[in-house]
Amino acid sequence: MRRRISIEIKNLAVKLRKKGGSIGAIAKSLDISKSTAYEWTKNIEGAARFAEIGRKRWIKEIQPLGALGQRKKRKKKIAQIEAEVQKELQQFHLTPELGKAVLVSLYWAEGSKGRGMLKFANTDPRLMSLFITLLRENYVLDERKFRVGLHLHWYHQEKKVKKYWSELLEIPEIQFHKVYRKKRSKERVFRKNIGGICFLYYNSDYLREQVVHYAYTFGEKITGKIEALVA
């Protein structure tokens, strides 16, 4: 009796495969393993062609749906995290000391340690905005000493990007250096961004030394260790 049932299921699998059914779909609909479905139908004429049709359909129709589902899932997860963070920060108060600590930590991580001037660069507008806001709040500055440099890819619209950074950083475009265009590479795959790489300069080595050494001392105070390698 069981053999008879198996033969009926096998015949049904063959029929489904001849109609173009995929191995996975056949296995699922008949409640059998994929390996069994494959063994039963591997010699069917046109099976390879059906497999190719199934692959193309997956690329064209099913894969984008899967990607869309992943984006929705990630969006939901991010929304949940943002809600948790907002709740956590309801009682947060930014003190001058904390603001300065954040500023120097940012520079220690992303800023240039080379002598001559203060130099900070990033692709993230939020990080650039945070840095220059804290810099203005913690030090007396001459706004005329600010300069901005941009490294852009082929797809960036120069006028639009310069206007964007000028408004975000509140620095007039007359204080921007000539835009550097990065060479286009057909082989390299990269993720597009809003405004290339933004370089913020402030022409004062004294200010750079202040920020850097505040960062070093701040770090030593937390860790309790003196960095002997700092020149």
C-alpha cells in the first residue's frame, strides 16, 4: 500500500516537473525532501530548461521581493531602536564639560594629528554638523579662518553639493577650496553618498594643539594610564 502511495506521489512529482515546477515547490507541495524530488525528476526532458526559467524568474520577481522584505524588517528594527534611544535620552542634559569631551573625542578619532592647522574630515553630514557645532560652542573662533574642501565622485553635482555643505556648516562658499574630483573606476564597487568627503579646516595650529592635548589628557583621566608615546 505504501509503495502504491509512493508511486502515485512520484508520478505527481514528474507531472509537476514537466509543467515547469521547481524542485523546491514540488518538494513543499508533496511534503517530500528536495533530494527526493530531484532524484525522481532529474531525467525529465527539459528539466534543465525549467530550472533556468525558474532561476531567471527568481532573479526578476522573487529576489526583489526578498530584498524589499529585508528592508522593511530593518526599517522596523531601526524604528524600535530609535524609540528606545529617545526614551533613554529624555533625561539627558548636555553640560559644557560633556560637550567638550565629545568634541575632543571626535577629533582624536577622525581629525588630523599633523601640525599646521585643525583638520577634520568625514562623509557623514550629521558628524560634521556635530563637530563644528561643538567646536563653536567650546572655543572662541575667527570664522574667517575656516576653509572647506570637497572630494567628489563623478555623480555629484558640484553646485548643489557646495550649497548643501555651505548651509549645513554655515560657512560661505567663498571659503571653499577648489573641488577635487576623484577618478572614476568602473571596476570598483562603492556606495553612493550625499556629498562626497568633506574636509573642514581651521587655520590655527594652537587650536589644534589645544584640542589634541585635551583629548589625550581626557583619555588618561578615564583610563588612569599615561600615553608615553605621545610626542
